[in-house]
Amino acid sequence: MLEKNRRGVRALVIALALVALAGCEKKSDGSFAMSDASGGSARTLAAAAMAPGAAAQPRTNSLAYEHTISIETTKEALPARLREIEAACRADQTSGCTILDVSSHAQDDLPNGSIRMRLAPTGVEPIVAVASKDGKVIGRSTHAEDLAEPIADTERQLALLTLHRDRLAELMKSKDIKIDQLITVSRELASVQSQLDSLGSQRANLRRRVDTELLTIQLSLPRHDYAANNTPVTDAFRDFGSDFREAIGMVIRFFAVLLPWLVVVLPGIFLLRLFWRWIGRLLTRRER
């Protein structure tokens, strides 16, 4: 009897899912119905997309932008400029600027640095203006990733699971439901709610990528500073002592590796020579 009730509940859950799917398809007239946290629907978005002059609006609202700015500045100003950019980002409460990564290092006394942040689109240009002050923008690239498909897929799953959860909640309120059926429905409801929470976090992350932009600023010195610092003749004289010691060390290592082999090779050559002489004498006797 218990197994029969379980089978009945499973069949009921599957039927509810099919009803939810059919209901969504019926509402959308060939497309799925979606609703976000504010209560908007996919039908409203579709109607707006079909309006004159709004064909590109859905794609624009689903693009995640990434900017990379390369700026040349002086050796003295570079560390201070990096700190100014970081301070400007932290002070920008309007665009919600968040610093993701800051790096600064020097090679041959030539510093360079980079900073990466996420902020609202309106805050990009003010930060770039701070970074390029007394400097020169030598490169700028913008990359956009279209998230329309993952956003639509997430909304569709949320709509289906939300309807499925509501049906299960209504089923649990029924006075005719038995204890074993109630336990099975409760487990299914907990599983659906867990999936809804996961999809909600995924939707929030996608919306964050669309509503904000990723900005990377790279600071470096002008090319002539690197060329002026490149002095091969001076470097060769400066490194002469260390190079000479390294060469002597390599010669010593060579003989250290070779000597054990000479102990084996020299006697072997001597024995091979004696053996060859013996073979020559033996052949001479036979000819006689």
C-alpha cells in the first residue's frame, strides 16, 4: 500500500511539471513566459523589442563589457598615479566601484603596474581621466560578451520551477493528503527550492555582469625610457666578473664529469690496442 501511494505521488509530481510547462507554452503563444524579481514578463520585453527603433534594445541590455586601457606616464609619477586610481575607485560610491586586483613591480629599475576594477558604466570615463592625467593613452580596447542566451535560459528555468513550487505548496495544503505523500512532496519541494536559490544566484551574477563593466588600466613608462635603460656594452662590462666565474665553474664541472670516464676509457683503449696487435700477429702466422 505504501509503495502504491509513493507511485501515485510521483505521478502527480510529474503531471504538475507537465501542466506547468504546458501553461507556460500556452501563455507565450510559442515562446516561454518569464518573470523577474520586479514582476516583469518576457512578453513585455518581446513587445518592446518589436516596437520601431527598439530592435537592438534586448541585445544592448544583455552585453557585458570589458575595457582595457594602456597609459604611458613618467617613472616618478607611476606609483603615485596607481595610488590615485585606487583612491578614486574607493571614493566613487555612485558607480559602486570595486577593486578586484592591483599589481606593481619593477624590472631593471623600471616600474610598471596595473589595476582592475568593476563599476557602473557611468564611472568608467572619470576613472580613465584620473589615470591619464599627465600621461598618454597609447591603447584602448573594449570587448563585449552577449549574455542574452544564458539570461533567457535562467529566466525560463526560474519560471518553470517557481510554478512547480507553487503547485507543490498547494498540494501540501490539501486536507486529503496522507503522511507518506506529504513526506514525498516535502522532499520534492525542498529540492525545487534549492534549485530556485541556485538559479537566483546565477541570475544575480549575470545581471551584475550586464549592469556593471570590467575596467583594467595598465601603467607603463614611455618606450624611450626602456631604450635608454638598454646599454648592452655597459651591461657586458658590469657582468664580466660574474660571467668569467661562471665560465670557470662550467670548465671545472666538465672535467669533474670527464675524469671518471677517463679512468675507464684509457685502459679500455690500451687493451683494445693489444688485442688488435694479437689479431694481426695471428693472421700473419696463418699466411706464412
